[in-house]
Amino acid sequence: MATDTVSEDTTADEPPLTDAEMQQAVKDNPAMRHLEWPVTTVNPVRVRWRYAIGIPFIHLLACLAFFPYFFSWTGVVLSILGLYIFGTLGINLCYHRLLTHQGFVAPKWLEHTFAVLGVCTMQDTPACWVAMHRIHHKHSDHRTDPHSPLVNFFWGHCGWLMIINRDFINVYDYEKYTRDILRDPFYLKLERNENWLWIYATSMAVFFLGGFGAALAMGGTLAAAVQFGLSLLVWGVFVRTVVTWHITWSVNSFTHIWGYKNYDTDDNSRNNWLVGLWSNGEGWHNNHHADQRAAAHGHKWWEFDVTWITIRSLEMLGLVRDVVRPRVWTKSAA
Ligand SMILES: [Zn+2]
Ligand SMILES: [Zn+2]
């Protein structure tokens, strides 16, 4: 599927627009919101098979949820809770606001715990995610942005993951963007020997064996225990992983196309209330582009941001410190 749309080299000879030209074009005429693929896409184009096969494959596993055999209410509840635990705490709070933007400081034990939750969403290692995202901020909606949806919606959503980009072939390519992260041996270890994938596999085992053991302990038959364990695996891991992916991806796609701007940024970032709600606060993306370090992405009182509420609660409990507030709050308070 992905290979059909990307098999030709569209980065051919025409000179790319400079950043300034692109910026002006987008500002002058919304219909010109179109970009070529990132210049960092390898030439000739090569498919990143691990992602091009892995992403549809996990979607197929999630589709097992349509079979009644794999259903249990416990699985559904774990899936919904998992969106918060793995998606909000692991990705929004840790990968994004803490590791990428250093919006607050957490003790190492807590930071690493949140990072492991992020790894369990199968969105790459912390260092790789941080590198991609820092490059995105550096070149937002310009030709070197790894995932601008101004190329096309599918590219910005997840197509970009399936094509080899020179910036992400291995850790040596993105090391320069993540020296602060890789200085910590914990994050370096996650890069080695596919350790991060083993953590994901362990989370699968925990969900299955947890369900299997609980059913047996409550006097269920072996067959019932297998069924219950599988229901937790399908709903608690595969369905939750796929939903978390689309939530994160929608921040890259939807909120660089649709929504309103509070700030006149040099990119096409938008505040999108739908994404704001389903991503627990990451959809206030224009605010975020305007004030990247701020740990709160909702700047107006009605821009509801569950991730910020969580960070604020951790701060009140004394678990995190040096929390960066949006400049617009501190300015208006002064
Ligand atoms: Zn960011
Ligand atoms: Zn963005």
C-alpha cells in the first residue's frame, strides 16, 4: 500500500523552495500549502520495511477485537486506561514535554518509569522519537520537516515512517540531536540490541499471563484462562497501541492542517479542539509551536489539557520541579 504511493522519486531536479519562499507562499495563498518530500529522504527512495510491514501487521492484530472470542470488558477497560497510562504519561508527558522540550524536571527513577511506558506504545526509542520531533520543530512545514502533512495527509500521518530518511537510519544519524538524552546510559541501553522491542514484547507477556493467571486463580478452566489472557492481549496491547498511534499521528497530521491559530508562527501549526480532547492536550499545537518549552499546551482557560493537569498534580505532590509555564501566563501575571 505504502510502496505504491512512494515508489517514484519525486525529489527530482527542480530546485526546492527556500524556507523563506515557502513560508511566504503558505502565508499568501492557502492553496499553495504543498511541499515536496523532505530532502533527507534517501534517493532513490527506499521503503523502511520494518515499519511498512509492522504498522499494518499490528493493525491486523488489533482487528482481532472484532471477533467475540477475544472480547472481555476487563480488556476494554484496560485498553481505555492504557491510553492514559502509556499514551499520556509515556508519550505526551515523558517523550514530548519532558525529554524533547525539558518543560520540567523529574527524578531519574520517575523519568525512566514514564519512558518505559512510552516504549510500550511502540513509537520507537525515546532518543529516536526526540530526534524526529526536534527536527520537526526546527524545520516545521519546510522541506526538511520529516513529517509535514503539507506533502499530503497520509505522509504527515504515518507514511513518512515507512520511507528511509537519512536522519533516522541508525542512532549515529540522530545522535547529534539527542546528546543530552544519550548521555544517560539508560537511554543508550534502549538503543542497543533492539532492547526497546523486548520491553514491548514483555508488556505483551504481562497482559496475557496476567489475564491467564487471574482466570485460573478464580477457578476458571484452562480454555477460559487462555481466552481471557488473549482478550487482555488484544484489547490491552494491540487495540491500545493502534489507537495511541493514531492519536499521536493526528497531532502531526490534523493539527498542521485544520484549526485556529492563537499565535502567528512560521509554520502551519493549529489548535484543534478534537485532537486536543482525544490526545489529552497535545492538540493545542499552535500554542505549543509558539512556546515550545512550556509544559502546558492549553493557554486559554477552555483549552483543556489533561497532560498539563497531570504535570501540575505531580508538581503539587513534590514529584517534579522547575515546571515551565507559558510565557503568556507569566506575562499577564506580571
Ligand atoms: Zn514539540
Ligand atoms: Zn508540529
